[in-house]
Amino acid sequence: MRVTRRRLLAATGALAGTAGCLSGGSNVRYPESTSSTPAGSGNTGDGGPTESAGATGDERPVRDETGTPAGEDAGPAGRAVPNPELATGTRRIYREVAWFSRLYEHAIDTFVRATRRAASTVASVRASMSPGLTEEGLARLRAVARETQATTDRWLGDHFAVDGQLADRVDYHLSVVEKFRARNDHDRVAEELTRLEEFYRGLGRDPYVRASMPSHPVQNRLFHWLRGGRGREAAFALRYPAGRFAAYAYGGPQRDLLADPVAGRTRRYLDGVFAPFAVEASTDRLYVVAYALEEIEDDGDGADEDEAFPPVPTRISRRPSQPILVERFPDASTAGETLGRLLGDDGPLTEESRYAFGRDEWRRVYWRYDGDVTYALLVQAGEFLVATAPSEVAWEERVDWRTPLERTYLYREPPEGE
């Protein structure tokens, strides 16, 4: 049967979600403007390596929302951090989710206020022309451009590819203003200032913000990081209880997401099956459900991708997905000690063997849940414990269970020859 992306996420039932517009890389679109001048070329990509965070008000954001200094492996001095590459990938994902949960709304509000101030300044400068643009007016235009750019860089630059495109577009408008000012073509200067004002106002309007900087679904570098940089189709449902945040990370349209992410029966199942990991030493946790999209097939009920409201199956076990629990601790040492207690004689988990998944060695563990045995994989990565693939089916008896996880950052191809 034919696979369709639309049926796929319609079919995720208890694990589907909300909105979106800007997929991995940047496909930011400028708002409507009466100007025929070209938009800035901008810079595509997934953001820089720095992790921005912050507080409320307009103060400069602090670094590393997780509490670990950016770039550190959070391991005790002189001791190797378990699975450092996996820890680095997990840490940056964790930080980005924390930013969305705690700072996204404030960052967007700050950006919108800055663009509105800029638009008002441009309008004021244009109104003060009598008949030409003065040096003072030109200086005001340059100053507000710098301020708006600095605000965008500070609050959004690492998370959305808006800052470079904003600079290109504003620089273009100002260059046109200066060119025609030198020719004393006052009408043309006023026209270009109108275009610049419209551009700034468009940036602060809801349609542009929702399309270019969405949080439901998240379509920035977080989606790229969760996929591990691979291009195969995937989607991710996220739940971060500490920040009361739930969303999808998905590169497709909002219409594919027809239910809340990690909610209802799915949420209750994940809370229950991963209950043994709820230890006092943990700081907080992140739930992820990874989907391998093209693996979804038609259920044979006659619906197709053109159907306006395809049916939504509710059985999680029918979906090609795997849940992932990421539990964070103050440091790698605490995570290791907790792992030891979980696997100890009095601990809830039993380790049976090791399993090579990509480049990393995972533990095959099992525990009792809901009157049966649950089998899963577990690994320590720096200050994190990561558990995935819980099932009542034993590891050696499973079929095709790896596909969703192979679409994630957890899987890295082993070096050739291994």
C-alpha cells in the first residue's frame, strides 16, 4: 500500500501535534511588502554553536539553560566522560528544548517590539524630511538598524536564520536611501523609507513570526539535531515536563499534525513504563517519540492522502515509532552513581548483556511493569541517562524495531570495517 506523509502523522493518534513553517536549514520568507526591491540573500543553516538562554525583561540572556557551562562535558576532573559524542548531541538538544520552553515567547516578544520601534523611527524620520533627509535623520536610521540587529542577534540569532537576512535587507534599503539622498532625489528617498518601514512592520506581524520562527512544530536546528543531520524522513514528539513544554519537531506542514504530542494514553504509558528512572538525583527529564515517516502504510480503510480528515488510529503499537527518555543529572558522576543504583542488587533494573547500536555500546536491561517484563536499552552519556525501545517483546524476538531510532542522533554509522 502506498505510503503518504499525511496519513502517517494523521495516524499517530495520541502522538501528533500543532503548527509550522521553517524546515531544517532556513526557508525564511519575508513578509508582504509593496516594495519590489529584492530580499537579502541571507544565510541558510542550522544556527551557530553558542547556546542562548535568558530571563525576563530585556536583560542580556544567560548561557546554557541546563546549568552546565557551554562546551563542558560535566564530568569529574581527570575522569573520562562516558560516551562523550552522544553526550554532546544530547546536551545541545536538551538546551534547545529548554530554550523553547522558557525563553522562546520572551525572545519573540522582544524581537517584535524591536521591529516595531524600528518601523516607528523610520516613519518619524520620513515625516521630518523638509524636503530632504538630514544627517541627523540618516544617523537615526543607522542607529535603529544597529539596535534592531543587535536585539535579533542576541535573542534569535542562534535559533533561527533571521539575523543574517535582516542585515542584508536593511543594508540594501539604507544603501538606496543614501544613493538617492546624494542626488537630492527627495521623493525617491521618501519612497525607500516607506519600503523600509513596511519591511520592519511586516517582521513584527503574526503571520511572519508563525511562518519563520515556529514553535509548534519546531522547525529550526533542533529538528536537524534530532535527526542527527540525516535527510531521511522523520518526526519527533517532545515533552519537557520541567518547562511545561510539548511540541513536535517536524519539517512538514501543520495539517499533518492532528493531535497533541505525547499526551493522553501515550503520556500515561511513558510515565508508567519509565517510572523506575524517577529518582531524586535527577534534575529533570525529556521525553521524545521518534517516527520513521515513510514506514507508515495505508490501513486498508479506503482513505487516501486527498481525504480532508483521515481517520486517526489510537494504538501506539501500530506506529513505526520508538520512545526515548532523556534524564539529566547535575554531572556525569551523579549520573553514573544513579546508574549503579538502578542496576544494583536492590535496584529496579536488571542488566543482561551489552548491545552495539551504531558506534555506542548500550545496556540491555529489563524490569517489571504493569504485571509483565519490560525490555529496553539504556546508556549513560555524560550527565545524561538515555533509555529507549521499551517493550514487552524481548530484544532477540523483535522485528524491524530499529528503524525509528536509526533516524535519530542516537545512531551514528560505525566506522567502516567494524
